[in-house]
Amino acid sequence: MILTIFRPKRTKNGKTHISRSYRGRYRIEKGGNIEDVPLNTTDKRVAQQRLEQIVKEKQMESVGLLAPQTQRAAGQIPLETHLQDLASDLEAVGRDSQYVFDLKSRVTRVLDECGWKYFKDVSSDSFVKWRAKQALAPKTINEYLASVRTLFNWMKKHERIERNPLLPVQKVESNGKQTRPRRAYTHEEIIRLLGVAGPRKVVYLTAVHTGLRHKELKQLEVDDLHLDAKQPFVNVRASTTKNHQMALIALHPDVVMELQKLPLVPGRKVFATVPKIDTVKRDLERAGIPRIDAKGRRVDFHALRHTLGTNLALAGTAPRVAMEAMRHSDIRLTTKTYTDTGLLPVSDAVTRLPSFLSSPAGDEQNDSQGDSQNSQIDSQKMVRQGQCLSVPVKELKAGADFQSVEHQEDSQLVSALVTTCPDNGKWSGRQDSNLRPPGPKPGALPS
């Protein structure tokens, strides 16, 4: 082990200058690097004690008896300060301002109500107790957990803590427990809604055919539209989407027709206004659409996106294609959350299943009759197409008959011409063998 203190020296203008403050050098293990640390004291005995303390802490850190210095220093900083550092980092990397605001609000509430001032105060048990007292929806509770985990994951990534204390906490089961479950609009409801929407018709129509969210529609600009392309589409900028990824969405002909009626000015927003909650409620009332059905499911503006997902399923769209159309990262979100199973033709699918109670004998008789009819129909089709396997045979016995045939006009279907020997000719059981005269018997061949 190397353990020594010294005062740095330097030469300037031929003179040697010695620093008043001490520094230390140490190496704990043989073959390791020699570390140089400032001791920030002019007293030799104090410098020696400080260096020994540093080496002692390093030895304890190496065997896991003491947390690293960076973590010990972070433990003395209030969690609110760490949260502010996280928010600044998220803004620096370009995260959405609304996302940062929501995250700070949720984390701040948990810190206050759980009594977490420093990291040493945090425990999974205290969070579980706080969660048990809340009357929030399961989805909202999970969002609070995700936000606080984000803070601790960020602190771990930057070596401010050793581990995330909320890692063992499980999410709350939210399936079937939504406080505001949505349903999709039916085809007739969309028609009625568009009929009373007036100037908002084009907004509703665009939403139900593209799945664009309320905020995405508000930020849509005229320059994002490409209506003159061979396949018209809209370029949704990454800065406006929820997942911060650019998306190219094909436009339905109905949407293109309605958009072309708008006064589209380059550099401006496509829609002057996007209907808010109260406006949507009034439109639903005028259209005679119940906002909440008998099952407690509601329709609103975001339900138009659910309608797109359901219509893709009704159209027989492959799930992977529907997932891309909906811009989802998880196919379960497309097939479960955004597909209204109440509108799927499940009854029709059941009625098309085969029957297991019909008579086998009757089925066999019907099948044989059906096969006979089908074979007759197939034969007629083949004859009409010139693909007949069996054709009428006409017998010619004299040369005059050949001359008469030469003058006959061709017809669409000409009978096959064969010749026979009147003395020893015999018909074969196969018609293809009747196309040539029979040869001599085997016994008549020379030996």
C-alpha cells in the first residue's frame, strides 16, 4: 500500500515555489492505480488524518461496507432538488413540456404525502400504505408509481443511488376496473354526428379516419397535408405526436374531399378550432347519441380513435397492420383496449360453425348428388372451353367420305374422325384407342 502526503512544488523563473496546502497519494492494492487527492489543509497532521480517512472509506467501499462517496453526497440532497435536476435533464433532451409538468406534479404529491424529504426516508412499504388510502382509478395510481420510479431510475443511472427502492412494488390490476370506460361509435351514430356537426364535420371525419388525437389535430398545419399525391397522406410531425415519432398517415377519399373545401393557407393551422368537451357533449345531444350507455361506457372525442380501431377489426385488417395504423407500440393495446368487442360479429361467426347433429346418411346422399351435379357442370364447362376429354366419334369407311368431309366448314366443336377396317375392325372400350385402325393380331406377326 502507498500512503504519502506532500506539498506540490513548481519552478517559475528559475525559482522553486512550494504550495502551502498538502496533497495525498495512495494505492490500496498492489498493481492498482495511484490516486492523487487534494487534502485542503496546511497542517501536516490534519493532512495525514484526512488521507487515512479517505483510504479507509475506499477500502470499505471496495468490500461493500460503505456506499460510494457520490451516493453519500446525494443522500444529503433533498429529493426535490433531484426532481428539479431530472426535469432539467428531460427538457434538455427534448421531452414534451406537458410530460415534464405531469411527472413533476405526480412526484411532488407523493413526496409530500409520504413524507419523503431525503432518499433515506423512501421505502416501498410507505408507498404501498399511501396507495391504499387513495380513491384514484387504478390507471392513475399506476401513473403515479411510474412517475416516482422514473425519478429513482434516473438517480440510479447517474450513480446517485445504488438501487430503486420501488422496484418490488407491483402495478395495480386495471383491466375491467376503468372508471371511465369508452366504447366505439356505431356506423349510424357517426352519420348522425356528422349531420349535426356543421363546421366541425371535417374535424370529426378526420379523427375517425386517421385516429389523430385532439392535441395532434390542433397542431396540424397545412404544410403537413399532401392532398395532391397519388395516395394523399398527412405527415404528422414528431414534435406533435404522443410517442414523439413522425408518422405518415394515408387519408381516406372522404377526408380529402372535405379538406379541399377548407381555406388552406400554407403556414397556418388546418383547423381553426378543434371541439372541446362541452362542444362535443352538445353535438352528441343534438345527434341523439347517449353519452353513457347502459353498461356505463361513454363516448367522447377520443372515442373516435376507438372507432377507428374497431372499424379496422371489422374490415378484417391484419392485427399487425392495424397496430401500425393506430401507431401503437403494443399490439395488445390495439386488439383489446381500442377494439370494441361489442361491435364485432361474434354471433355471425358462431352460426357459420359446422353442425354436428345432421344425419350422416343424408349428408352422404346429398354429397353424392352434389358431386354428380358438379361433375356434369365441370364437364360442360370443359367442352365449352375446348378441353373435352371425351368427344363423339364419327366412322368413315370410304374415300368419298373423306372428300365430303374436306368441304365441310369447321365448327366450334368438330367430332373426331376415325377410320375402321370393315372386315376385322373392332371397337375398343377406350375412345382414344378408336382414333386409329386396330393392328394385326399378335399371332399374325412373323416370328
